[in-house]
Amino acid sequence: MLVGLKEIMQIGKERNIGIASFNTPNLECLLAVLDAAETLNVPVIISHAQCHEAVAPLDKIGPVMVELAKRSSIKVCVHLDHGEDFDYCKRAIEMGFTSVMIDYSTLPYEKNVLGTREIVEYAHGKGVEVEAELGALPQREDGGEIAKSPSELYTKPELVPDFLSKTGIDALAIAFGTAHGIYKAKPVLNMDIITEVRKLTDIPLVMHGGSGISREEYREAIRRGINKINYYSYMAYDGYAAAKKAIAVKESDYFHNLALSAQTAMKENALNTLKIFTNME
């Protein structure tokens, strides 16, 4: 069942769980995530990041995401992750996505505010909800890095009320020490930022760079106020590892069998992740 961001976030708050938002840049990822969520009967967000346009163009993968969400036995929000410009967000909205993230977090504060507000006004007119980011992650979704120390990129809680009042967003991504991609060293998280932001607002809070931290850290982040956790890299790596192993042992000469090996491994990763976020293990 296709639902909006607010509805799925409310489910998370009522159940005191974190809602997982998985990037699904191809069919194998998409099926793995939906199969896992349906197996556990938990709501889920499926996302397409603009940086994956070359992997799966929005015009091709987007309609598939929307249609499979409609057919699903669980509640599914279809989300644009890290939209980089107004036109791309508009395309996703017109395609049937129920929420979009506009990411102007690396711009000066006032430009972030103005650009975000523009998207909010358009999206809300179409009944679509908007996520934005205050603070930034050192390693970007596209693999690039910002030449600042992590602490310089942390969300400044004192800016949150102003940002929310000026933009009208529906969910806020905050930076407190996570990064996109595979970690080269264990991240140092400043959980107090979550606590300080949560004191200032009851808006849904989002963790980006959600892969690769411990079960205890996930649970602590949720306890302190994180409602949505973006997850992709470690699931995708498990898919790669499974396909690589299948090639090494010469299980098949056909690509579709390699793709199925990857899909099966990603489903298992998604199952474990969903269990952690929803207190099933």
C-alpha cells in the first residue's frame, strides 16, 4: 500500500521503532527490500537517490517503485533521496513519489533555507511531504568528500527552530557523526546532538549514513529520537559479495543467477536490519 512520509513516520512513533529507508537503485534491491519487509510485516520506505541516475534513471525505476508499493501488502512510502535540484524533485513528485528530500545542506544556511522552501511550497501543493538536511555528512552520497572535520559539519541545534519555521519541512535529517558508504574506521557518534534537537521539536528526525554502526548504536539513536534511518551500502555490499562468491565457485554461467544470488543476500541483510530497527532481535 502506497502511503506518505507522515503516515509511515507516525506508525514508527506509535510503535517506538525506527523506520528503515532503503535505497533501491535496481530491481534486485527493490525486490529484496520489499520481500524482507513483507516477511516481517513492517512498514518501509523505498528510495531513489539522484546520484544513482546513471545506474537506474528515475523515469525507468521510479514507476516500478510506485507500482510495487501500491501492490505491496505492507505500507510503503516511495521517497526521493538526496534530490539535488528543484526539477529532479518535481519529476519524482509528478511520477507519484509520496515524499522527496531536497539536499542543499552544503550550501550557505540562507541558500539552504530558500531552496528548501521553494520545494516545500511546490510539494505541499501536490500533497507530497519534504525532508531536508541541516548540517552535512563528510562523505557524500555520490562518494565525494567535504574537506572539513566531522565536528564542523554537525547539525547546530540552535539553528533548528529557525530552519523549521522558515522552510515548513516535514522531516529533518541531522548530522551527528555518521557518513555515507563503507566505513574505513569506526564512526564516532555524538548522540547528544539528537537529544538536543529532540528537545526543540517533535518533527521526525532522520539519520543518513545509517549503514555500518552497531545494534546498540542504532537502538540508542532511536531511543534518543531518530525516527527514520537511511540504509544501503552494507546491504549492497552483501549483494556484491554473494555474486562474487557465485562466480568464484562457478555456480552458473548466467547473469540472472548471479543477480538472484545478490538479491537473496540483500534480502537477508534487509531482514536483519529491519529486525534491529523494530526491536525484533
